[in-house]
Amino acid sequence: MTQKVIPYGKQNITEEDLQSVVEVLHHDFLTQGPEIAKFETAFAEYVGAQYAVALANGTAALHLCALALGVQEGQKVITTPITFAASGNCVKYCGGELLFADIDPETYLIDIESVRRLLEADVNNEIKGIIPVDFAGRSVDMEAFRKLASKHNCWIIEDACHAPGGHFVNSESKKVPTGSGQYADLAIFSFHPVKHIAAGEGGMITTNNQDLYEKLLQLRTHGIVKGHGYQNSVAEAVGEQFEEGNTEYPAWYMEMQSLGYNYRLTDFQAALGHSQLKRADAGLARRREIAQKYADAFTNESFIHGQSGVVEGHAYHLYVIEVDDRLGLYNHLRALKIFAQIHYIPMHKMPYYKSINANWSFPNAERYYSRCLSLPMFPTLSDEDQQFVIDSIKEYYAS
């Protein structure tokens, strides 16, 4: 019998999801309709934030965050080298300069002491922001980063793409959800098919800052304002004076007040995302069950480096192990149609960033990369398939 393919990640589309999309396709609005606001409201409530802005994808979300916070030429922003390229590229899109801080080898998250050293060495106050990444689903201690950022007058974008539903515990022993806006200025999420909530593509920004929220709404749609917040005089606005006592703009009137983008999410994508959000907690619980089984199987195995038990608040977008002979294991699993993945090649090793600074060196990130492997992790992974993955890894090292 041919062994079926086991990917590292996979979306789960139910009949309810399909029906939610079909209903939108039968209605009047495929875009700029009511499903967007419904999804935004539900998502903001899910993460505990005041505002949410739905966008075309997570990269668009990062770009608009950088724009809204005023990133420009001459400014520097810190992020981790162990992340998808978009986490840093958003700074370059705006003309800013990217700096990297090494990772904590135990958590794989950006190391706050490395960030602190960069900030303390910044005698000209060129560093304006920090982009911590909730890598693999583990939440960054945003309270600690907020204290450090405030001391150095920096903003924070929390890249929470891997961690919807995750949390960390603050100094008051309270659970702080990723993306809640309690400590970060802005947070972003992705709805790519391998993420917790799948919308095909899609992204979301959450915040508790009303001014930033209103900027994001404008930037999302070409920089256009319609229905409120006009800047032109009445005469300029309509080409003639209103009749006395009439202060309403005509329905057709709008203004482009800034250089924005078409980064809108469609209504049928929003409907799919909203449907998936309704069972996000169940998916998260299943991910943690899968993580526990991996942890039980690999704890105390001599060929495993750096993997410990299940972590409180971890959202487990990924389950990462570190092993020697990573390439050999990777090829062995592929031969069995187990498609494990690597997350990530360090950003500072990419040709584009090496062309900017060929001397960057981050030993923890590079050591992690040389040994990391992301195992299959998605809610519909069966117990039987997971056991096959575990047995295949153990057999490889036993031989």
C-alpha cells in the first residue's frame, strides 16, 4: 500500500466553512461588504483588543504597521533573524534600516538582552522600534519588552502570526493574550492555510490605539477617507457652496489624504476566517495534545537537543526539534512522504541581507538553524499518522 503524504501543516475546511463562503457569493458584496466588520469585531474580541483591521495578508499587515508608526529613511528597527522574511522586510519597504538581535537558545525567541545591548549602544537614538516574533506559537514576554522599549522611546509591533490564542503570564500572574495590545502598539496575524485560522490568504492588525487604528483604515484603502474626517473646505469639496443650513457632504464625495494601498480582504475570505475562528479554541487544544505526545515521545532521547515539555500558553503553530544529522533525517522522512519543514533560514544569511552586511553573526540563531526541524503539526493530524512520524524518527537514529 502506498504511504500517504503527511505535510508539516494543513488547513481544515468544514462544511460550515464552505457554507459561509457560498452564502457570501450569493449576496451583493464580494468585497467592502459587511463580512469584514463582522470578522474584525469577532477577532478583536478573541484576542482581547479594542480594534482590529482585516487585510489582504500578513505581509500587508506588517507594511501598514510600519507606515502607521512612521518608519522612514534613517530610522532603525530591531527584529529576530529566526522568522519569515516579511517580519523585517516591512522596515525596508519604508526605507528604514533593519537590525537583528540573536535568539534565546532555550525559547527560540528574540533575546531581550541582545536587544538591550543594541539599544544601549545607540548613542544617536536612531533605533525607533522593535518587532518581537511569537515564534512557533510561543509568546514573547511583551511586558518586559514594553519596559525596555519605553526606556528607549521605541514602539513595538508584535508579530503574532504563529500564536493566535496563545498567551504569556505577566508579573502580576495574569495571562496576557498575544495581540491584546496591552503592551505592544500594534500586533499582526496571518490567515495563510497552514496557520491556526485559514482564509486562503489574509491578515489582521490589532491595537488599542485609536489614532493608529484610524490611520490603518485609511492606509488600507488607497489613503482615502469617505464619510468623515474631511480636510478640504466645503467650497473645494463640492465645487460650489452648499445651500444655507445644509452641512452634509454629498454621498459621492471622498478624499485621498495620504498615499495608501489596496490591501483589503474580500468578504468571502472574511467569512471563511470568521467561520474558522469559531472553532479556534478546539484547534488550539488539539495542537497542544499533539505537542504533548511529541514531548512524551522525545523527552530524554539522546538524539534530541533543546526540546522540553509542553509550554504554558504556547499556541504550537510549529513543533520544532533540534537534531544532529538534520539533513539525513529530513531526507529519510521525505522518502516516507513525511514532509517536515525548516523554520527558518536566518534572515541575515539571505543574499539580500548579506549584501547589506556580510559580517552579521548570530551564533545562537545559526546553531539553531543547523539542527532545527518542524514536525507535522495540524489539528487533523491523526494519532496513527503522528505515531508513524515518531517511530520513523526513532528508527532513523536507532539505525
